[in-house]
Amino acid sequence: MRKIALITTGGTIAMKSNKTGLAEPMAGGMELLSGLPALGNITVQDIDFINIPSAHISHEDLVELRKLIIKLKEEDYDGIVITHGTDTLEETAYFLDLTTDLNIPIVLTGAQRNLSAISSDFQINIVDSILVAANAKAGKYGPLIVFASEVFLAKEATKTHKTRVSTFKSQDFGPVGTIDNGKVLWFREPNKREIYGIGDFKNIKVDIVKSYLGSDSRLLLNSVNDKVDGIIYEGLGAGHVPERSIEGVKKAIENDIPVILTSRVPEGRLMMGTYGFVGSEKYLVNMGVILGDYLPSHKARLKLMVLLSLGYSYEQIKFEFEKNCYI
């Protein structure tokens, strides 16, 4: 008998239409589980954590959710499913990937269509997630996202469509598995994970600043003036930024604020030494900017927050972000 915990956090998967026809969080774990088909030798215990839109989830919520997961592991649950809104689902999954090492399956899922909608996807996603959480091999992959009968690594998955039920994709690498005929099938072996633990995460401030045609240093300088702990600078193309933003980058580095370079382009990795113009990837590296590898900005932010919470130095942060860049 496999013992699975279902933790509910709200999101579309817990929403119903109110009297005006607009969806609001209403359902708890018991309601989500009612009406599901029998799952053989799997028992599921519902645990209501919070019931809010995932756009409202805070750093404090992430820390408390992590504590709850560790507690459930100590209570001998064989796997954990977390229902979550899709807006920030991938961030919660990646946070847990960076900070937990429990060797039991942790699966996050949600829905694109609320409980009042036609053909809601909540039931299939919950059933698939329970099957993955009950699969002994799943724990070796770290936290996983299960959606539309596909299984994704937390580090790789991203929401790609605002409304379609097959929204989550790993654009560079594809899914690690699927659920077919009630069976979990794995496509590739687990990758080596990055697991750090956590320090004073709730009080770390890291901003994301975007580049765009004509952008300058104002937003960067605002972050410096606000004394943030770090900056994720989302560049253009393979890692380039407008010349007028260089002043802000320089000021951040002079103030010992680590600047991590990402790209607004969703696929591929940053270049490292191809271009040499002012604002190119090589120019920024020579200034002291750290390459974010292929991480999107919102995940690079979480990684930097975790490292800063543990007191990592600039050189240690640079190594953790760039260790795979030069292989």
C-alpha cells in the first residue's frame, strides 16, 4: 500500500464560479479527491495548506510549504502531490528542487480550467500526479510537474500557453516521462540535481530587470538605490543589452550587488565569447556579470535568492551559475 499526501494551495484547480460567474478559490482537498476512480493499492490523505491564487503566493508561503513537506516525509508518506495555480507553479517546484533532498516523489500539478468550466482538466491531472507520486523511481528526479499526462523536471518546465491544457513544456529537453494506460513511463534517467538547502530566504530581495529596445539604466539604478541583494538582468538574444544600460550594470557591480544575465529568448543557452561590442555577452562578463546559463529569469532569481540566503560569496555564486557553461 502506497501512502500519498495531497497538499492543496489553491489556484484554478480549486476554483469555482461565484454568483457573478467569475472564478474564485473555493474547493479543498476533500472535494478535489471526491469522484476520482479507485487507484488500486494507493491511499491518499488530503491536507489543506492554503487556498489562494498562485499569483498571491509569497516567499513565506514557500518556506512554510517546504517545512510541511519535510514533516510529511517524517510521517512516512511515500509521496506528495501539491495542487497549485499555474501562474507560479514552476517557481514553487524549482524552489523545492533547490532546497529539498527527501528521496520521495514530490509532484506539482494544477488545472487550466476551473471546476465550473466545461471539460475541466483537474481530475486527469490529479490522478496522473498520484500515479507518479506512487512510483518508486519518481523520487530520484526531484520535484516534478505533471500536466496533460506528461512529466517534467522542475528546473526545465515552463508555462507556454495562457489557456491550453497542455501548457507546461520543457522547450529545450522535452518531458522526462508520461502516464499512459495508468502506467508511468520514463524517457530518460535523472539528471544530477543542484540541492543547497535554505537560509534566511524570506528577507532576500532580488529584482528582475528586463532589456528592450531603447532601455536604459533607470530600472537598474532604482534597484541599486533600493539596496537589493541581487539583480537578474534579462538581456536580448544570446545575452546582449543596450549600451545605455551599462551605467546601471556598472553601478550595481560597484555596490557589490551580483548581476545575473539571462535572456528573454526562451530556448537555447547564452553565448559566452562570440560578440565583443559594448553590451555584448563578453563585454558584460568582463565587467563582472554572471551568466545565468539557460535558466529563465524567474528561476534564476530563485536560485540566486537561495544562494544569497546561505551567505554565498560572489565567486561561489559565479561558480554555481556558470559551472556547466564551459563544459
